[in-house]
Amino acid sequence: MASQTVSKAIIPAAGLGTRFLPATKASPKEMLPLVDKPLIQYAVEEAVAAGIRDIIVITGRGKRAIEDHFDLSFELEEVLKESGKDTLLKEIRRISELANFCYIRQRHARGLGDAILCAQHLIGDEPFAVLLGDEVIDAAVPATRQLIDLYEELGTPILGVQEVAPEEVSHYGIITPKPVRSGLFRVTDLIEKPAPKEAPSRLAVIGRYILPPSIFSILEKTPPGKNQEIQLTDALRRLAQAAPMHACVVNGTRHDAGDKLGFLKATVAFGLKNPELGDRFARYLKGLTF
Ligand code: UTP
């Protein structure tokens, strides 16, 4: 049983987005829209729906648009008010009232582990959630809520995982799982981006975590790993060796929208689900010939 509640989330969004160049040369990858909403807003809304109110976004050079997006936009609001666009006005206001936002700049994109370490002084001595800003998870129960529920039951770090195809294991952190019950595993080890024949399972860590504050002291001592980046996976490995850690299979559809093909697939999925456009978009897609 957990003794503390999870009330803060870190959203790392300081990466260079090289897989999406040139679009990400001067604009944040996390601001790419799925239909009409930027990727990072999906992550923020997921965290808020999971009960989180304090959101720490890790940003970097060229990422100012993220701060503007979640801020008040006085001029825009005035124009919408004057032109009687009340629904849009409400939506624009709602975005700036979603949560308490705090931004920290990661000076160099030195890896996900380093990005999380940047928020150490704002987290203090509490467990916290991490949501990667370019992963969108479409789920009936928000993915972060699924993880918090398990954290409240078990009181250990919780990683969100999903099974991936054998040829995809080399794109992810992969866990060594010990089954506990359906969809729940004890994590005994982790490996970052293994070759398919080295992978201990096909359970990939998918960008949703509940972590204890003790991860920070481990991150401080974690040397650069793969790609010369401070890898969160390396620190998680040390954490799993020191104390129990669990992974739960997240129910929902995950989109790696930081990848071009993943982004295109997510656009189709969200386009088809869109109440205004879905039917017309489906008719258009049906009419395409290849
Ligand atoms: P990715 O590896 O998907 O992002 O990191 P990237 O490095 O921006 O993308 P590519 O591989 O070059 O295309 C996952 C998340 O962690 C953040 C990214 O912004 C992304 O949301 N991140 C990554 C940081 O905040 N800082 C870093 O140093 C690296």
C-alpha cells in the first residue's frame, strides 16, 4: 500500500526530435497536431484526468510555443469574444486552466534521464508520474490513472508496458518480467533498445511511469549510456535491483507520434474518431485507391 499520493507529473519535452526533421528544426515536436490538438495537450489532459494538478514540463531551445499554448492568450480571447465565437473561446480558456504549469529548461538534450533530473527540486520527497510528450495513449481509463491505481495498491515504482512485435524490441526499453497476475509483472531487469536476440521479453516500456523520489540520486550517478545520453532505463535498472518494481500492461491504443509513420497512423485514428470530421474522413479514405 502506498503512503503518499501522486499529485505531480513531469512531461519531458526537450528532445531534439531528429526523427521528424525538418518539421522540428524550429518548432517543438510536441506541438505537432493530431487533427486540431497538439500532442502535448493529450498528455496534459491524460495527467489531469488521472487526478494530477501540478505539471512540470521540461523544455529546451525552440520550445517556447509549448509555454504559450498553455498560457492565457488575451488578444486571441478578445477577438473570439468580439466575433461571438463562444465555443472556441471556452476551449481556449479551458486550456490555460487545465493545471498548474511549471517549465524548466534542459540546457542540453542529454537524454531522458537528464531531463527528469532537471525537475528534482520541484518534486521534493514525493512519488511522481512521468508522461512522454510525444506518446499519445487513447484509453477508456487514462493510462496514468491505470498506473496510479496500481501504485496505490503496491507502493512500488510502476512502469507502463505493452507487447511489441519481435522486430520492434530494438526501439524500446524492454523489461525482464516475472508474472504476478494477468497484466502485472515484477520487473527484475531492463535493457535499453536490445537487439531482437538479446531481448528478455517483448514487453516494452511505453512512456508512462510512476517513480519514487529515490530515482533522482540514482540518476545523478548514472553515466551516459546508449547514444551518449543519460538513459532513464539505466537508472530504472539500478532501482529495480535495489527494491521491488512492477510493470503493468496498459489498456489502450498507444501512438508513438514522435515517429513519422506513428504520427500518420495516429492522425488517421484521431481523424476517424473526430465527431465533426469522422464520417467525411472515413468516406474519403474508403474512396482512395492504391
Ligand atoms: P525521444 O527519444 O522520443 O525524443 O524522447 P527525441 O530525442 O526528441 O526524438 P528523436 O529520437 O531525436 O526523434 C522521448 C521524450 O523525451 C524527451 C523528448 O522531448 C520526448 O518527448 N527528451 C528526450 C527530453 O526531454 N530531453 C532529452 O534530452 C531527450
